[in-house]
Amino acid sequence: MFLIVPRTGGVNLFCSTKQQKKALFLKKARAWGWAARLPERYETAIVSTQRTVKGGNMALLVYMTAASADEAERIAGDLVESRLAACVNVMAPIRSIYSWKGELCRSEEIPFIAKTDDDRFEALAARVRALHSYETPCIVALPAVSYTHLTLPTNSLV
């Protein structure tokens, strides 16, 4: 959850005592393009409920789809073996409806979710693109706001 804070006389109403953590998050938000899309009338201060894993990295859930269960399991195994993901959940088939090259398409796909951290995301995405059968694979990183295994990605990825 992100809260965009409007300017009020130059004072941030939600000033945090953990400025270093906030500054790190803002740097990453700007790098990912989140803060760049804010209207000028808003401060680029984003107050976050993000938790970080041991070591200060942001935990991520990376949602992906594959054409088959075999492909999803092959990519999942590679990501875990190469320590780019702590764990990958391969789920039951879904029905996807999408537009591709001007045509309406319908297909069965296999969704899978990788648990990782922000330091490994770019390498994970590059590896998935290299292994995937799709020309443009679905790779969506979502910050993990609330979870019980706070040290899972760091302990499993080291």
C-alpha cells in the first residue's frame, strides 16, 4: 500500500523516524518509475507499509505465466537452483483472454509465483526471458507488504 502525501506548506504530515529506510524505498521507487508518474502538486514522498527482509532488501512476489506446466516447472526449478528465487509456487491452469498483434486470443496458461528480493529481480527477469517460450513473457513484480516468513528470501538465497 502506498500513500501519496500532498504538500502542505512544505511539511510532510507523515514524517517517519526511519528516514534511511524511507530514503532507500524512495530511491527504488524512482528507479522503478513509480515516483516519476506523480503529479507535480504532490511531494515525491511516499509513505509505505513495506517490510524488508533481513539485510534491508524489499521482498517481492513475482507473478509469471507459462504455456504449459512443464515449462513453468522447468523455469521454477532453474530459478530456485540458481538462487534467484527462494521458492516458486506453480499453480493450476487458468484461462487467459488477451489481445496479441491485433487479435483477441484465448488460451490456457500456467501461473507461477516466485518469492525473491529486489536485488535479485532484474537477474530473475532476465533469466525468465531467456528460458521462456513466449516472445514477451508476463513478469510482474509486486512488493510483499505482509508475510510471515520475513527472512525466507534472504536465508534461502544466500
